[in-house]
Amino acid sequence: MFEPTRYLIVGPSWVGDMVMAQSLFKLLKSNQPESEIAVLAPAWSEPVLARMPEVDRSIEMPVGHNSLGIRRRYHLAKEIKGQFDQAVVMPGSLKSALVPWFARIPVRTGFVGEQRYGLLNDIRKLDKQKLPLHAQRVAALGLAKSEPPLPLEKIPKPELISSEGNRSTVSQKLGINPEHKSIVLCPGAEFGPAKQWPAGYFAAVANWGVENGYQILIMGSSKDAEIAASIARDVSGIFDLTGKTSLGDAIDLMSLGSHVVSNDSGLMHIAAALGCNLVAIYGSSSDRYTPPLSESAVKLSLELECQPCFQRSCPLGHLNCLNDLPPEKVIDVIVDGGDA
């Protein structure tokens, strides 16, 4: 008698990558609707995973992203031994493959990465020519090794399900009107300043929004508080939520946004997965590798000769890829999208 597969997915350590991992979960569930998917991931990711219907449970990774922690990985593996038929290891590091190997999960799938021969027994070589997009690489781990890669249009898109109850509760607590049209600004970028559109440009969009009847929300972590404060200084009646909400609250509040303006960041991918009208701004990175997987997203990039450089700071010292992208271009997208 056929038994549905019990999957352990070793998830990524970045917000955007975790959102895009839902494409893998959806692909596995579409092939085997009765399968069970558990995701081994950092504790911060639980609110994201909780908003993915395909994920049956999350398991907290007991060690940090930069820690080897062999003893703790071993003890976790003993706890879950016998619970899974296949592991899919999404990160490319050697240490990320240890728990499935310690747990003796029968099938252990992943790309070669840091020479993980032996730790993985369904090992794939990453052909970047055949799989140029991150989404294609994610999806490939859900296919048999012999299957051809999926074109982007056939890859299931991430779709986060926000909590209406929590959204209502948090909105009331913060004094936000959930019925009022909103522009959500996401000015941070964990990677570095070469992905951050100037604060003054975000402020110009915010001022335009206020003049046209929008409420303005700024979202991000406490690391984004400084840039958020510089935006809020020049705008009246703005809601600066940086560092003041949990990740789950931020997801639910973002679903209120009539429009979202974001750098290439984890919050950009959350906005795309929520189906928001998104303006995604690209500087040092490229929408040809990690595009927002949504038909409601407009990607803005000047496509300069020096783009993409994938550097944290501009190696040429001018940051023209972002400084020369004026706020009027973003405002034009919002106007074209309606509600103005």
C-alpha cells in the first residue's frame, strides 16, 4: 500500500529565501497531497512558516546560522530519527546536511555545495546555466534528478495567508485604520547600502502619499530604525513601525497595503507573496536572479553597465544605480496601479 512521503526540509536562514522556499513546499504537495512537510529552520521563521498552508509543522534549528554546534545537531537528529522518509537540504553548507545524516533519513537530497558527498545520497550538481533563477533552483530540489527544470511560469508561486484576526488586533493597538488606503515603505536591506534606495526618495513618495490621502507605514527591523527616522522626520502623520512589530505582525499589517515600495529584501518577497501591489527597487542585485514572484509586482532597475555588481557597498563610490532612480518613477507606478 502506498505511503505518503514524510519530508524534512532543512530551510534557509534568510527571510526572502524562506518565502521563496514555499515554491518547493507547494510543488511537493501538488505531487503528493497527503505527504507531510516539516521544516527545520531558525526560530525567527516560525511566523512565516505558520502562514504557509503546505507546512505541517516547523522544527526549531537549535544552533545559529554561523555556529557548527555538532553536539546539538546530533541530539536533535536522535529526537527525530525514524520520523522522515526524505530530507531536502536547501542551504549549500556542509553543516546544514548534518542533521539528516545523523538521523539516517533514507533519502537526503541537495546540491553538492560544500562537498557534501556521503552526507547526501541524492546529490545534484548545480548547473547555473540550466537553472539561472533562484526559484528554478528551489523547484529543482522537488523534482527527480532526471526531470528537466521547470520554466518560471510553471513554478508554484509563494502565497502567504495572513491572519485577519491578528491584523485587526495589531491595527487597533497601533492606531492604524485597516479600511484606509495605505502605502507601505520598506527602506531597509540586510545585505547592505548598495541595495538601499535613498531615504530622501522614500520620504518624497511618503509626502506624495499623504497629499493624496494615503496613510504611510514604514516597516523593517530595529536595524532600519535610523533610516526610518530620517524618512519620518520629513513626513507628517507617518507610522514608523521599524523594530516595533513581530515578523508575524509585520506580515499581517503589510497585507493592508494598497501599495508597497521596497528595496530588494526579505520584506519585498513577503509583499509579493501576499499579492500586494509592489514596486521592487533594484540596485546592486538583479531581478534576473531573485525576482518577486508575483504578477502584481513592478520591478524598477536602471540597468546600468555596472549593474548588477552584487556588492554590499558601491565599488565605484557613486551608487548611481539607486541615486539616479528618482521618486517620480515610483509614484508613476503607484498612479498607474490605481487608488491615487
